Amino acid sequence: MPLVKVTTLTELPPGTLSEVQVAGAPYAVCNVDGAIHCVDGTCPHEGGPLGEGTLEGNNITCPWHSFAFDCRTGANDMDEDLRVRSYPVVIQDGNILIDLP
């Protein structure tokens, strides 16, 4: 799949997290001090919506059971097997685009 526009820098200021949908699939997009990151939007633990969670530093915390994932890598600090996929992000003319397979 080519680059897909999911939101804008104006709509995702530093320190915020948002859920976006592409072809019916959720993704969590966040802005950490101006660096934009994207991971799968579904928590692998119980299917919670990561984009509706909280962002603290580089960690996205699932709102259902508080599992935390590094938004840069998708890693979970408690269980290496419990991770989410991360996706490359491109900023173009103020638009946030994610590179999906």
C-alpha cells in the first residue's frame, strides 16, 4: 500500500495521541515532542484501542488493562513477545502519512 494521509500536524500537536482508521483497520499515531510515530491500533493483550489510550513520553498505554508500548518500536517492556507493529511516517506539507505494507 502506498503512503496514506491519516491526519495533519495541526490536528496532532506535541504530546497527543490519536486513533486513525485506514481501510477499516485502527492505527495509533502520536506526536512526541515533534517526532511523529505510528503503531498498530489494537492492543495484542485483549484488543483494546491503543489510540484511545494515554501517551507518556514514548509510551502508549492501553486504556483497558494498562499495557504500555513504546511508540517508536512497538515493544512492550514487560513481555518481549507482546508487541505491536510500528510503521514509517512521512511528513509532507503539514500532512502526516503512514507507510503501510
